[in-house]
Amino acid sequence: MKLCKMACGVTVMMTVVFGLAVQSKASETLAPSNQWEFQFMPYAWVLFLQGETGLGANSKDFNTNLFEVVDKADELYAFMSYQEMRKGRLTLFADVFWNRIKIKDSGFRSFNPVAGLNLNIVAEGKAWLDLAIIEPGVAYEIGSWGGSHASLKDDDAIAPTTTLDILGGVRYWYLRPDIDLNVTATVNIPALGLSRTGAGSVSAAKTVDWFDPFIGMRLRHQLAPGQEIMLRGDIGGFDIGSDFTWQAQAGYSFDTTLFGRDMMAYLGYRALYIDYEEGNGSRKFGLELLSHGPTMGVTFKW
């Protein structure tokens, strides 16, 4: 699909990142800290969504964004966080994204299919959509250039000018639409003095989930003490879960203070692509989705 071509950009980016790192001239580099260090970052992702979804032989393109979703939703819940543990060159990390959307609607239609027959229909519907993306992984520092090592807790230390990590992990996807529809119909035939009312309900739900392995690289560059830029890219799926998936991130972090506590603010941009299919015939489900948009958060360190 056309969106797959964007994956080439991720591959090129990672190739350039690795090439620049290898060509950098190493200066004094100290051993990384041998103590466990932790960080936790709640964040917000302002989503723009485009792609195609299909069920059986039917498919539909879509192009929407967070602002449109908020305008239509009756209820919206979300939780997003990134956390990592670092010791020496090893980093364990996890990214958690979850949201739940509820939309309610109702309508009334009146028909006169033939003379003397009146048909009135009232429909009320509710729909929930749960989406979760959970991404545990491991990163390993393969090189740092330009300065001395700094721990996450030591804001006064001079961090490596440039640090390059290789990373890998799995990305778990969970998608569940849940629909309830209540319909009331009234039939009137005045000429016969006949009036009948009937009601019925329909409920449908489907859970789709899968795991995607991924591999990638991450580049961190210290602009100045307390200021850092980060580039990350990964690819995955490999027909194990989805047919193909890729992700690209860029971010800028800087020291700040909130409620008297030292922390780091984060501003960035994230793009995540998925191409997934399962089932056959009328039970076939497909999703091609590009989610992208700015991200922002605050990082607590200890």
C-alpha cells in the first residue's frame, strides 16, 4: 500500500544515524553508571489518523483527528506513559497507550410506503471503542561520543554529546468495538383501525489483538547540560503479527521545575504505521492505519 512507502524513510533515517555515529571522533568517554536509574513520563499524543479498514469484502477509507473525535464523543478516557530503567549500557523500557471512546446517537424516521400505511421508526445506539498499544522493549548502548557519562539523576554532570542505542521488543495491539442498537417501530393503518408497536435490540462486539516484534535504533544528542534531542526509528511485524509496521519519533527535552520539583519537559512528534489482516471471506478483518501527531510530557527521575 502507498503508506508502506513511508517505511523507506525510516530505514534511510536509521542508516544515516548509524553512519554519522560511526564517523564521529571519540573523545574521553567514561563508563556508564552502574546503578539502576528510573524515569516515568506521562504524556499526551495529539493524534491525526488516516488509513483504511475492512470487514469481509467491504472496506472504507478514513481521515480524522483528535479534535473531531472529541467533538463527536460523549465520553473519552485516555492514559499514556513512557517509563524506563537504566543500568550501565542496558535500558528496559515500556510505552503504554490506552483510550476508550463512547458515542451515543438517536434518530427518528417516518415512512409512507403505500397509501394508508404509516411506519415510524425510532433508533437509539451506543458504541464503545477500546484501543490499547503496549510496547515493552530493551535498548543497549553501542557507543557514545563527545563527553563524559551522566546519570539520569545527576543534572550537573556532562552527558555524552552523542549516544547511540540499538533496541528491540514487542508491540501489543488490542482493539475492541462494542455496539448496542435499540429500535422501536410503530405501524399504523388508519383505514383498518390497526396500530402495532414492536421493539428489538442488537448487540455486537469483537476483540482483535496481536503482537508485533520490532527492531530499531535510537540516537540521543546533548545540546547543552539539561537539553537533549532524540531520534528513534523501528520496523517490525514481519508477518508474525501484522504484515508490516514502522515507527518514527523525534523529541526535545529540557530541564524545568513544576510545583517545586525538578523534572524534564518533553516536546516531540511521533508517527506509527500498521498494516494488519486476519481471517478469510466474510470474516476477514483488515486495518491499515497511520497515526501521527505532536507529543508532550514531563519526566520524573529518581
